[in-house]
Amino acid sequence: MIGVVSTVLGVAVGMALGVLAGAFGGWVDTLVMRFVDIVLSIPGLLMAISVSVLLGQNQYALMIAIAVVQVPIFARLLRGSMLVQRGSDYALAARALGIRRSRIVFGHVLPNSLSPVIVQATLSLATAIIEAAALSFLGLGDPDLARPEWGAMLANAQRFLSIQPELAFYPAACIIVVALGFTLLGESLREALDPKFRR
């Protein structure tokens, strides 16, 4: 749940910034992209730890911390995709016909720019699950033991490695299988949506 919610938050905020930069261009694009560059210059795990510590130790802080790391990825991706679509023939023809910019952006440019974002979201979901487990392992996850987390399970299993190593094996295997599954799903979506891979 943490991986899914944090990815949805990251996609939503990143898309909002990407639409602002890609639709308006000019000083808006420059301002948004400089903010995104500043966030990207900070290592992802360090940023997630900092946000998680600032917001407190709970499940919602963990979701927001992981989402903050993912925002610049989606913002840059959507902005680049929209810039390509904005210069295409159909967008130029629509502008020549006098169609309003908002209708061109939300009716044509944005829908045609979404396929890379959808693919990246599935790939980022795998990363979000690993980051959530890492933060929980470091003790920055949900303190409520009634809600099990794979990272917290791995941390607690360290005391019993000599007598019951399977306590560490099961959560580690779950993290690997789920992350690998979403990565393979993302690769399959990329191949399905990319015209270069179509026969």
C-alpha cells in the first residue's frame, strides 16, 4: 500500500509540474525545471530520510517521503514528452485554426504524452516498494507493529539469524518478487506502448 500510494502521489504532483512546464514554456518552464533540478541534485534515499524525519514516524510520512523523491522524475518525463508533442503537426494545425491553448494542451498534447508516464509509474512502483522497505529497516517506518512491513520484519529478524534465518528470508523474498514483478510489468508496458517494438 505504501508503494502504491506514494507512487500515485508522486505521479500526480510530478504531472502537475510537468504540465505547467510543458504547456506554458518560457519563464514558467525555467522556474519549474530549476526547482526540479534542485530536488534531483539531492540523493533520493537521503531526501526520503530527511522528509520522513521532518514529518514524524508514521505511515503517511513514509508515503510522502517516497513521493517527494519521485516527483522530479515524472515532471521531467512529462515535460519532455509534451515538448515533443507541442511541436508536432497536429498541435501546429490546431494553433493555426485558432483553438485555445488549454484545449490543445488538455485535449490533444497531454493525452498523447501519457504513455511514457504510465510505463515509468510501474517501474517507479518497484523502486517505491524497495525504498519503503529500506526506510522501515532503518526504523523510519510505521511504529505500529499491528501493521506489518517487510523492512521492519528484516530489521527485527537480525536478532534471530543464527537460530531462525527464515525470518529474514521470507520478507526479503517478498520484496524481491514484488519489485521484480512490477519491473517486468513496466518493461512489458514499454514494449507494448512503444511503436519501435511493434511488428
